[in-house]
Amino acid sequence: MKDTLWSIGQVIARAEQLLVDWLAGNAPVVARHFSIESLH
């Protein structure tokens, strides 16, 4: 997503981290197959 209207990079990075953290706590088998880098 581009920063056309507002700077969104930090928001996206935080959302990705929250997703990875949630997966680790709630679906550890799935979390082992994904990293933030693999989501890009």
C-alpha cells in the first residue's frame, strides 16, 4: 500500500506483528509455517 494519503507503513508493520503474535498464541502449528517476511 502506498503512502499516498497518509503514512501507513508503521500501521501495516504493527498489524503484521499482531497477526504473527496471535497465530503463535492461538494456532502454533500454523504460525510455524509463516513469518512476517513470508506474508509479503
